[in-house]
Amino acid sequence: ASFTISLRAVDNITVLIKQRPAILSICQIRVKNASRPELKIKPGENVTFTFTCHTPEKYFTMEIQKNIDCVSGPCPFGEVHLYPLALPHLNRTFIWDVKASTKAGLELKFSPSWLRQIEPGEICPDFASYHINSCIDTATVNIGTFCQNGSISRVKLLGGVVMSLHLPWNSPLTTSGFSIANRASIKRLCIIESILKGESSVTLMSPNYPLGFPEDELMTWQFVVPANMRASVFFHNYSLSNCERKEERVEYYIPGSPSNPEVFKLSDSQPANIAGSFNLSLQGCDQDAQNPGILRLLFQVVVQLPQINENVTHLVDLSKDWNMTVTIHFEGWPVHVPPMSEPICLICKDPRACDRVLTLVSGAVYKISFLCKDLSRLRISAEKGISCVDFRLCQRKIYSLSVPKAITQLPIRLHKFIWKLLAPDMINIEITSPFLKLQQHVPEQRCNTSYSYSIVSATPAKELNVGVFCPGGSIEKIQMRNNITISLKTFGKGFFHESEHQDLQMSFVPHIKDECTFTVRPDSKAKVYLQTPNGPYGLPPYVSISWYIIVPSKKVAHLGFSKDRMGIACETGRAYLNIKEEASGAEEIVRREDERLPEPRNMYHDFWVNISNCKPVDKTQLTLLFWVTSAEKQIDLGVMLTVVAGAGVLAAIGLTVCCVKKKKKSQNPMVGIYNDNVNTQAPGKQGMFTKGRKNNESHVYAVIDDAVVYGHLLKESNGSNTPEVDVYQPFGGPMGSLPPSPPPFSFRKDIKRSPNTEESAPPVDTKQDTYIFAHQKSERPENSQETNESSNGDTSMSLLENKEQDGLVE
């Protein structure tokens, strides 16, 4: 098909058809009989041409440029048309280059569809886009790129303008969609008007974005907002230049404000909850010639209906807290940023200071409100630091690791609360849960509570993920070395009610030898599963972990392992499992990494389980899971019968002893009677007692049973000097004033002589022999005698019987 383009000279329009860049063209333009890759048609020319291919839109683009001179002559104000007509279906660009004086202003008014500014590189849905450039003398400023169906109704510019419209080859658009009007000087680079109807938002950028805003320039955005709506401004991306004079700033003109214009830095929180229309201006500065920097701004204006709860304030008292920050943010922050087109939730510190993210610092009291239809889209994240500088000052303190009520009382769901616990060298941290206790989250024992704790022990060189824990288990405390990070994370809405029962605490304790030590009191209702830290990644090399399992006195614990071997191979050192009961004589169980783990066993006393790692070879990790149960002790029937029988025997023996004792108490006590006719010394041994009878204890007589006969003892002695003896009979005659001396040493019948031992002479000195005697006074009453027997022992037993029972051998 052939095309004819006829241009009038008065229209000052030029048409250029050229090949698309970076595409190898196999198509040509044929004019008359000549083929060419490019065709330029000037004002006043009439050209007919054809293409040598059936799909020229793949290889060619077309530019239609109209030059308008408003300096030397009158401007053709009014609606701008797409001319000429009947153009070939190619990707085409209409360009209107308008020359104008800087003393006047030009206005581009868009109708019927308003425009929406897009970021560089973004493509309009219908592939039709507008580009606006301002021309002041020889400088050109890119005001921006726009699509249809937006809120920008007018753009006012100082001086000339280059307006371009890019249309795809199949676009049905037949009108330019804007008109040009003459205005008085606006005394600034440009003014962009945005009309916001209903709940909506608009995203805008400074000229030349992402490059720098022109030096020492001023521009304004005018926002037309219904009086019953509320507008808020958010700066999402900005940078500042290096100023030599003046200061970069933004200024707000808000009708009804007593302080117009309100000046803000770009780093400030921008005004929010603005009622009705307002203007926002960006002012540049004189930049450093050597290092000018870049001033740029991307911001958003959100318009919402007044919220029912905007006048409801919530008191957040953090005055008594220290080293803590609380951030209220939208869900998914900071990783996920919701599209700007989505309805926005605002958090306000005062009626005009609102933002999508609000951070509160401890030591102050805040009154906040929310501009949000759905508060379930908001979350709270908090962080608190606890440190110990001097152990003497903090060793006895117990720190609560509970979420403050100032946070839990807000109508916002807590996302996470982080405690950062910092301990100096040689000081460790102890985590306790006195009442709820902790349960370790493992595949065999999953947490189903509304919140959990993730505990990480860290140093600058390494990090140990201790594990994930939740309330309602058997772990009473965890002692850890190094600095600790505890992250509480919530699940669902149940934490609001369960937060009242938090009891997690921490304290600083002296140094421990292991990297981590758990204290566990198993529950008899279920198995307790315990796993080495660092989960699936394995215990780090040379790390030692211990568990102290408490077994109540009336219970027995059952210990077992989930696998029969550790499952690693050591490159350096050895990995060990140690099990030791805290009982005298208890045997310690030790297993290396190349040995089988112990079979399930009963533990009757408190015991330790220690796992220490080596440096494993590549691709092997030490991860060990074991379990503990607790049950009441079961007494064996045979043991029970034995105990009963033993108790019966003991009872019979006790009864017999009591009867014998009672019988002996009923008898008259045995007394020694002095016989002055008995020679108390052996013949030829004069001087055995060097002291007189009054001065030694030889006259103290032992208590003698009437059945004892001394005669056979004298015969067994085989001594040459035999004293005169006879059978002892009770004496009924007169008693002397002095008792006789005791029998000779050779009379003691418990002496055991060796057949090879020569008979030795009787000892010369008898002070080495001690005798115990009882004297009965006739005037002592009977009850006094019983009292003396009960207090001093049974005196009815003779000295010889005592010596025989004691088994003494001379």
C-alpha cells in the first residue's frame, strides 16, 4: 500500500520516518523508483511512498514535529490536534516545540483524561506516554513522564516547552488530549496541579528525577482536595545537594494555618491529616561548584476520609523504661512495602504529625492516634537492651523479660519483641521461667502456643542458635555464655490474652564451663524432647552442651536417644557423650562418636547429660535428639516380701531382748563380797603392788556372777605359783571395810596364746589393766538403783563377760 503525506507550509510541521535503532532492517522506503532507509518530509512538501515489506512497524518509527513561535508572533492557543492525518501505522511521536518568553507563562491543560506521573523506565499500560520538558534560554529541564488516567490536570511552565506524545503503531488515539494557554509569569520553574477526588493517592517526582533538581530553582505542586477529606504527605526517596548559600527546604501553604508558609526540612516528618487543599513547594540552593551533589525528591500524597478513631488517643507511657524502642508499622515492614495505590494506615503523634511508620523511644510519654480503616494491617516491633558493666552491681538483680503493658494495651498486634542481653567477659546469662517453664520446639514436639522465643548466643566470631522455645514445658532455666538475643514472636491474636502470664526472667551469673547448660524437670505426663543447639546445621566445633535432669525422690526417669550413633566423623579431636548420676558410687557412662549410644535406661537420681563436639569432617554435623520421661517408682513384689520378712525378724529379736532385759532387771543385782582369808598375791611376787591398799585400786572388786568358777582357770595357767582358790559362794558373814584386790591377770579366760609363744611372767605393772566395778550401798533405795542402772548401763554383767563380748585379746 502507498501513503501520501501533504504538509502545509503555514503549519510548520516536519515528518521524519527512520529505521528503529538496533534492529537489522530488511525493509526499505520506496519513493518513486528509489529505495532509501529514511524519509524526511518538510513543510510545504507532498510525498507518496511505499514500504518494501508487509510489516513496516517492525522496522520503522515516525516523528512528527511542529514548531510554535510565541516570541515573534501570536501563539495558536487552544486545543492541540494530531496532524497530519492518514499516517502509516508506525510507532510515532508527536512533538510540539513551543518558544516563549520567560516573562510569560505557558499552561498545558489536559482533558478529558488527566495525567499520572511515572518513574523513569516505567511503561504506561496502553504504551501511550507524555513527556514534558521546560526550556529556559538554552537549558532544558525534564519535568517528567506521564500516562493517562491520573490526577494531574494542569502544568504551568516558565518560558518555552517541548511537549511530546508517544503512541504505539496500533493506538486508536486520535486527539492529543491537551490544550495550550497563555498565562502571566509564574516566577518559578513550574506549577503542577493535581485534583484528588475521593480516597486516592498520587506519586510525584521533582524535575529531572532521578537526576538533580536545577540549582537555586523553585517549583510548586498544587493539590485540590475536597474540604471533607484529609491529606497526608510522605517522602519516600530524597537526597540533598551541597549548598553554599541558602538552604534546601519544602514549604507548605495550608489555608487556615496561622503560620503560612510552614517550612520543613526534607528529613522531617511531613504534615499529615491536612483538611482540604494545600500547596507544596520545593526550594533549591546555590550549590558548591566543586561538589554540587544532587537534590531530588519522590513523594506521595494520600487522601482519606476522616476516620472514626482519629480522635481516639492512646497513651503510651515509656517514661519508666530504658534502652527500648517501639516501632509501629505496616505489615511486612521493612522488607515488603505495599503498593502506593493500596489504602494507607497512618500513625499520628499529634493531629498533624502522622506517618506510615512511627518509632517511640523509652523515657517519654506519647499520645498516639490512628488514621486507618483496618488496624489489623498494623504491627508492633520493639527492642530492649540489658547490659551488665559491673558484676557487683547486677549479680543479684532479676530482670523481667515480659512485654510491657504499655505495648500490650494498644489495639495493634505485637509482631516481635527483641531483648539484647550484653554480658562482660567471665560473666554469663541465666534465663529462667519459674512457673510456666519452657518447651523446646522440635519436629517431635512442636509448639502450639500463641508466641515463642528464639534464643541466639553470639560473639563477634561465632553464633550459636540455641533453639526455639515456648511456654508450658519442663526446662526451668538455661545458662549461656556470651551475648544473648531473645526474640519473642507472636502467632495469631491469642497473645493479647496470654501476655498477662509471662514469667520469663534473666540474671547475670558467674562463668560456666559449657557453652550452654539446661536445667530440666521432666513432667510425668509426657515425653520431654531435648535437642542440641544449632538445629539442622549441627553443633559448632569444640562446643560443649550440658543438661541437668532433676529426678524427684519418689520418681524414676527414663532416658533414651532418637538414634543409635552420633552420626559424625571427627577430623580433629573426639566427640563425647557423658551421662552421670549424682549418687555415691554411680558409674559414668561415656561414648565416643565411633561408638553406639546407650540403650534406654532408668535413672533414679538427678543426672547430667553432656555432649561435646570435635571438629567434624566436611558434610557431617553433630545433631543429637534425646528424650526423658518421668514416672512413679514401682516396688518389686519379691523385694516387698523380703522387707516384710526382715521386719518380722527384727521385731522378734527386739521382743526377745526386751523380755531378757526385763527378767534381769527383776533379779537381785550381783555384788562382790570381801573374803579376808584369800591371799590376793601370788607367792614370791611380793611387791607387785607397790602402793598400799588405800592408795591403789586393787581393792575395787568387779561384779561377779555366782555361776563363775575360777578354779579351772588357775589350772589352765600352768603357772608355778598358784594362788589359793575355791569355788565362790555367797557370803553371809561379816564384811570387811576394804574390798579385795582383783584376780591375777592370768585368770582372764579370753586370753588366746599361740602354741609357739613362750609363757611370759605375769606383768609387773597392773596400771595398764582397767577394771570397772559396781558398789552397792545397802542404804540406797530400790528405785535409785534402777535409775542408776538405766543411766549407767546394765551392771549385772561381769567384767569378764564384757571383755569376751568386746573381743579384746591381750
